[in-house]
Amino acid sequence: MVTKTEESQLNKLENQVDNGGGGAWEYLCLARKLKVRRSDKVLKYGLSILNDSRKRSSLGSDEWTLYEQVAVAAMDCHALDVAKDCINALQKKFPESKRVGRLEAMLLEAKGSWEDAEAAYSSLLEENPFDQVIHKRRVAIAKAQGNISVAIEWLNKYLEIFMADHDAWRELAEIYVSLQMYKQAAFCYEELILSQPTVPLHHLAYADVLYTLGGLENLQTAKKYYSSTIDLSGGKNNRALFGICLCSSAISQLARGRNREDKDSSPDLPSLASAALEKEYKLQASDKLSVLTSTLKCLRVSS
Amino acid sequence: MAEDLVLDTAIRDWVLIPLSIVMVLIGVLRYFVSKLMRSTQVPDGKIVKEGQVIVRARNLRAAANFIPPKSFRARRAYFSNEENGLLHVPKGQAQNPQAQMFSDPNMAMDMMKKNLSMIIPQTLTFAWVNFFFSGFVAAKIPFPLTQRFRSMLQNGIDLSTVDVSYVSSRSWYFLNLFGLRGLFSLILGEDNATDDAQRMMQMSGFGFDPTKNLGAEKDGLDIVQHEWALPKFEQRAEAVLRKLVS
């Protein structure tokens, strides 16, 4: 994940380039380093550098990295002829390269010829079975074709070897949620929390899955994770605030009659959360405030 | 004896400076030669997987208090299970890393090449220094030394009464050998093959020993006491919200 300072730096550069002041090359380098997906800007500014032969020769050997970056951005924006030109230029320079082979297979995938792309990736993997990018592209093909079960299978095999890749765990979690396999999704989110315990998004997603699973214990756990999200994000996360209100109302509904009170839970938390929500709505969406207050009243009444 | 010897400035011009320049040039040459001779190494499957397992186990140990106790216990069992846990290495399989290194022909070749590229220039330069630049006092070390250093620093000077601070060019060679490392990282960038001292330290702590790492991780994991930190977060969230709302 990109840190705030890096993101603000990237946005500043992007603004600068958008408004005509130079710095396109620094912007492209930063985008490449941070691995953000701003393909339309990368394509526009990368092409302007590549088409100007003076600027291109001033890059020296970085020119080829720029070709690769622009090729990938072009495929993302579906400008397939631009991508083909870049790949041809790269192929002329590096005829036997595996990196260029990978780009060609990606072009096949972008064109939609799934079997050819799959065959190309398999042959590349035979030569180098530890290329992470190619593994992930295979999963992407399966997902694009709609073969979610095959995608899950490939992704699981990938994660058996490369189990420290948190992006892959995140992708797997989202696939499981889309298939409503919530227990497995919970496991994946736990992995994400383990690898990055201070990122509030993972806590939030985990709490959402637990809330969806239901059951008193899961609801209590979900409430705890919503509160950790609030703590990590400084109280600004509206979804977590709503989560707290919903969880407490659901818990009190379930626990009515039973005496299984959670000794750690603080009784003021739901009211504080609703107060915070009202304050936020007053600031940002005051016309919806009445809807909010009535919803919260319903939740509290039913508790 | 505290008398001061006066050293000819010609020594500085013709010994110290040329020696430094030659060492810098040899270092640069070695860097380029090593770049040419480097072969791409296909990563070994088992080592990659073990590296990843170690990272994951380490994450589990570090952030154990953030996940519910049941999940932690499940994961710990997955890792340290006696039969098929990931971190469990059966006694018989614990490979001697040295034997492994020498049996793998690629790795052996690589190590030999690295060793050669380090040893040969050092030996040659040392011999050259000894042959041409011995038998006279080259420099004076600004701080006093004990008598024990005499044999190391004054090899060509056969007078036992000369102060130990006056050294021969052999010591200047050693000084350059260890001192030019900083200069090389400036000129050649961080990853250069001239990092002799670093490599010598690496060789003494013999390389990548995955089995020991796995065992260490397993012990660390067995020790961890799970104390679920989440309940505290409710109080903390309450405090945050109170501050926000008030």
C-alpha cells in the first residue's frame, strides 16, 4: 500500500504535469516505483516522451523501461496498436528476452485470445517456475473468463509457494466474498491483518465478513474489530461507526433473554458512535441528517 | 625514542598516492569483470518457499495479538504440527549446509568465481607492494602504538629502534584495502563486488541455512503466549470517539 506522503507527492507531480509544467519523466518514474495504476496518464505522458525523438534519446537506457511501462498502460486502456508498436520496438532490441515474451503474452490476453495467452504463459512458466507476475496473470485470465473456481485453484497453488504475498491474499479474500464463502474469506483477511496489522482497511473488511457470518460470538468479535478500525483511523471511518451501531443492536437482539454479556464491551460505545455519525453528517450531508437520525433511532429502539 | 624523522615528500608523491590510485583502479576493474562473469541464478524452489514460510511465520509471531485466539491456535498448529507442520524439520533431513553447497555444481562454481575474483587481485597487489615498496619508511601514524605492532607494520624496516608509529607501505596497503570501501560505494553504487570485508564477514557466518531458520521460527512460535488485544480496542475507540464528539 502506498503511504500518504508518497501519494500526495504523486498527486502533486500529476497536477504539475497536467497543467503544463514539465516533470513528466519524474512522474512516470514515481508511478513505476509505487506500482500505482494510473494508466491513462502514464499512456498520455509516456507516449509524448516516446514520440519526441530528442527526449527519447536523452533517456538513454531507461528508454526500454519506459517502453515496457507504456506498453502495459496501453493494454490497460485497450489501445492495442500502441501496445503492439512498443512491444515490436522492444523485440527488435531484445530478441530472446523473457520479459518481452511476457509482454507479448499479455498482449494476447488483452486481445481476448485466452487459449493462446494461456499456452504462452505455461511455456514461460516452464522455463522459470518462480515468476510471480506470470502466475498472477494466469489467475487473471481465469477470472476474466468467468472461471472463478479455476481462478481460486490457481491462486491457492500460488499462495502455497508464495505465502507472504499480501496482495494475493487480498485478491483471494475478495473472490471468496463474491462467492459468499465467508469462512474462507475470514481466513484470508486474518492473514492480511497478520501481515499489516496497522492498516484499518483489513480490520474493517474482517469485521464486515464476521458481521455477515452472524452468530453472537462473531458479532461480538466484529464489534471489537470495528472499534479497532475506529481507533486506527481516528474515528473518521463512517462505515466502522455504522458497523458499531448495527452490531450492538444485533447483539442486544440476540442476547435478549440470555445473560451472555461481553464484559469488555463499553456501554457508551453505540451512543458515542451515533453521535459521531450525526456530527459528520451535519458537516457533510446535512440534508440526509433526518434520515440518519430516524435510522439510528430505529436501531436503538429495537435494542 | 621521541625524535622525529623527517620523511621525504617524494615518498608521498611516488608511493602513497600511486598506491591508492592503483587500488581504486583495480577495484573498478574487478567490478566490471564480476559484472561480466555473473551468471543468472535460477532460484531454487525449496529455498524460495522456505523464505516465504519464514516471513509468514514471523508475521504470525509479531501480530499474533490481533487475531482471535482460535485462529491463532489453528495457525500455530499448522506451522508446528509434529507430522506435517510447515516449520517442522525431521531430524534426519537436517542437511549440512556445507555439503549441500558443494554438491550443487552451480553454487560451487559461483562461490569459486567470487573467491577467485577476490583473492587473486589481492594477492597480486600485495606481492607488488612488497616487492617494490618495501625497505623504507613510508608514513607516520599520528597516534602512538605498542611494540606488538612492529612486526606487522614495519616489515621491511630492520631497525628495532625506530618508533612504531613509522610504518612501511604494507600498512598503507591494508589501510587502503579496508578504507576504500566507502569510496567504492560512492563511485559504483551500492551493490559492488569490491566489498571484500563484507564478503569475508559473510563467509565466516556460512551462508543461508534454512533448516536452522525454520527451527528457530518454530521455537519462537511455540513460545508465544496469545493475548488477544482486541478487547482493549473497544475502550480505546470509546476514548477516541469521546474526544471527537465533545
